[in-house]
Amino acid sequence: MARKKLDTLTEQMFYVLLSLRQERHGYGVMQTITQRTQGRVSVGAGTLYALLERFEADGLIRRTRTEDNRKYYQLTGEGERVLLAEYKRIKQQAADMEAVLREEEGQ
């Protein structure tokens, strides 16, 4: 899934963690991702539940409750740290691309 124990995240991993900044159950996570990305990113149930299991084992999320057969999860402090690190990495990539484009325009 991720390289080197979550040094970088896949797009799906990023959006799962992003959606869990608020407590949600699995189906709510899938809906939130689809809505936030306007359908550009989707996460199937099998992928989602594998990620939730992995993130919980890695301490990035925690199960907050079970209600009506739905398990609810929320980001932990470590999960927030990983999410913000990925956000900074993505921003740096965009800044690098912008610099290259500016250099090419100047030629």
C-alpha cells in the first residue's frame, strides 16, 4: 500500500485519513470521499476496510464506537501528523512543478 511505513500515501489513503478528521463509519467515509472529490476518487468497500484495519493497527485511527452494526472511526494525533506530512509533501511537489513551468516560460 504505502511506501516505507506510510512515508507517502496513495490518493485513496490520503482521502480516507482526511475524511476521518471527523468521526465517521465506513460507508460515511466512502460517501465523504466521493462528495469531496466530486467522484474523481472512489474507494471500494474491500479497499476501505483493509485500509481501516491497517490504519487502526498502525495507530493512525481509532474505533470510537459501534452502533447499529456500524463501526465508527476517528483520526488519532499520529494520524493527523501523517496526514499533515503528506499534505506538505504534496504542496512541495506542486511548488516544484510551478517553478519548472515559470522557468520554461522565461526561456
